Amino acid sequence: MKFTIKYFVNGKMVQSAMTHKIRRFLKILRSIKFEDGNVLTYIRVGYGKKWDVFDKYSEFYNDGDFVNANDLWLAFDAFTEKD
């Protein structure tokens, strides 16, 4: 899996990171302080490229923008769920 995070406070990017290591990604997620004001967090979890139903080699991923910690952690759990 490939993890991407972008963290904005008051419309300005504070941090951007891309990694394959889940421990590093979790460390960054835990460091986000939603109490600081107008915080927006974008996360994307990529699963790699596979053949889709249209016989194209496409990248599969989940992503979303989050403004509170509860929604962010629920999405992280859903995006990294194993079969």
C-alpha cells in the first residue's frame, strides 16, 4: 500500500508526505492537532495497479478530505481494512 497525507491549517499546507510504511503514516496522523483551528486533512491510500473491468491497467485507491479526528480515524480504518 502507498499512503499519502496533506495537512492544511487555515488554508496553508503544513505537511505533505508519501510513504509505504504504515508506522510512519500513523505517526503523522497522530501528530495532527485538530484543536488548532481550521484544519483540513487529505489522505489517500493506494492499493497498486490492477486490471479493471474495462480491461485497462488502472490504479486503485481510496481518498478523502477530513476536518475532524473522528472521521479521519474511521476512514483510515476503512481504507486499510484487510479482506
